[in-house]
Amino acid sequence: MTRLFLAIPLPGDEADLLWQSREGMRFSSPRIRWIEPSQFHITLLFFGETESSCIPDICEAMDRAAELFPSPVLEADGPGQFPSRGEPRVVVEHLKDVSGRSGKGGCLALQQFLNSALSSRFTLEKRKFKAHVTLARVRRGAGILPFDSSSAPRGLLLHPRELVLFESILRPEGALYSPVYSRVLEG
């Protein structure tokens, strides 16, 4: 069994820009683990523990999606948290999909296509998809976080180009994401 998820990683230079633009909100706490920019991604589908024999089905759906969908264009829309009220579990950067304006779909359409293609084979999350990048994971007991999202700069455009199936390897110091299969979005 392998713990898998399907995501669009941010290109390194854009991930670094996002990290730098949020420098003013980062603070040290034993209950908050900030994510390294090299790990920034937009999760499209989470499979959880999956048999290796299922990987070819996921790769086939990725191949079809890569042929149909171009790379999305996303705009950094300010930090927030999940859940949106009360004590957070994660700090996120909300993303606004501006690629849909071209009529070619965008991130939500890509996620919906993959969800439809794979939902008969896998038990997938039922939560409504919201494009975001996880900036930090928060352990219980951190309380309400002391950052002001209203002053965070917005408008940074992100151009992720790859669709990647990742294995998530859980470790005490944080998960390690290892690519299993990838495709360039060229639709």
C-alpha cells in the first residue's frame, strides 16, 4: 500500500516568490510547521493508502487530462486557514483561478475531470474543491493565529505546468512527497 495524491506542484521560482511574499506572516512556534517552498502544490485528489495495482488507472486518467487541459493560471489571493473559523489545522494561500477566463477550463475543470474519471475506482473526498497551497500545518493547542491577512500582497500569478502523482511518506518531521508519475499539461 502506498499513500498517494494527485497535485499540481508550483514551479520552483514561483514557489520561492510566494514564500518570500508571505515572510511577514511567518513566526516561530512549536505548534506550527511551515512548509518548504519546494513542497508547495495544489492538491487535486487525495487517494490515501492505495494498492500499487491501481497506479496504472490513475496514470491513464492523468494522460487523458494532460492532453485535454492546458496549464492553469492562478493568482495568489491572500493567506487564510482551514477550517476558516476557530482553531486552524493548516495555514493556506488561497488561489483565484484566472485561466478560466480563456474558456479552456482552469484548475477546477481539471479537478472535476479527474474526479469524474477516477471516482468509480476510488473513494475520494467529498469536500468542495478550493484551489490553495498549504503554507503551514498547525498542531492542536496553537489557538487563533496572530497574522493579519488583509495586509498580505495579492496578485502574484502562478503558472504550474505539471500534473504529478505523488507518494506521501509520513515522517515525524513532516511528510515527504515523492513523484511517482508526471505529465505536462499541454491541452
